[in-house]
Amino acid sequence: MRIVDEYDLARAQEYALLATLLTRSPDTQLLHRISALRGDASAMGKAHMALADAARRTNEQTTSREFFALFAGLGKGTLLPYASHYLSDTLYGRPLARLRETLEGLGLEQAPERTEPEDHAGFLCEIMAGLAGGSLAAPAGAERLFFDQHVSRWMRHFFADLERASSADFYDAVGALGRTFIDIETEAFALPG
């Protein structure tokens, strides 16, 4: 079993937070917990402070409407948080098929109650949280490979789109946090292992 250090646990928590915020709108309790985030002068610290500030300025009903407008509604402001959309301009495309092969190789499958395709940004963040935090058993190097093959090529672009979305208020801070975090992860995974 792999030893998970504080750095990897912190990374797992970032991925888990992003996974949660991309798969459902935050309730009052989660907004309260997010509003307590602290930061510092680093890029991630500033992103945490901005997210905490955004959480203090909103409420459960407002974020629910914003989530629907961004991810579930019909119209110009809707974002498609899927690798297939960003990499092949389609849904259920080749990126999803490659991801399913990878998940099968890791012994993972989507829970039957989940309706979104597995290449949803929230699901991928959930997988990365499990890999980083050690709750998903995987061979050495699997985390880097998963990031390179299924996250790094598109997710930064998605978070930048979320950050700029006209209907985003709370979620523009989520986009900034995600973009900043993916930038840091990309740099870290580019270092010799």
C-alpha cells in the first residue's frame, strides 16, 4: 500500500472539492464550510480566498439556479463539462471510450445511479482524488498517466470557460480555483518522477 503524505492528501481534498462542486450545487452547509477557507499570497491561496468570498456572497438557492444555468439548462450559457466535448467536439466520443478502457484496467466502473458519462469533469476529479489520496488502489505511475491521458489535455480549458461564463458568479471562483489547481498539477507532473 502506498504511503500518502500531507501534500497528496491536500491534493486529494482539492480534487474532491472540485468534484463535489461540478456534480451538484452546494447546499447551505457546504457553502458555510467553503466560506471558512483561508488563503495566502500564493496562487492557490488567492483562489481559496476568492472562493470563500464568493461563498459568503451567495446562498443555496442562488447557486442552485446558477448550477442549472451553467450545466443543465438549455441555451447559450450552458457548459458541457465532458472530455469528449473539449477533445473531439462531440459527446460520447473517442475520449470517453479511451477513458472507459483505462477505468476497466484500474478495476473501476461507474456506479449505476450515475447518469453522466464518465468523462464528466466532476467524475474525473473524483478519480484523481482517489488516486492522490490513496483510496483507489492503482499501480505506481497510474496517477500521472491518468492525469496526462484524461485530465491535462482539456480540463484547464474547461475551468477557464467556467471562469469566464457570463452566467457564473459563484462558479467563476470555482473556475479560477480549478484552472489554478490544474496549472499547478500540470507543472508538478511535468517534473521528472
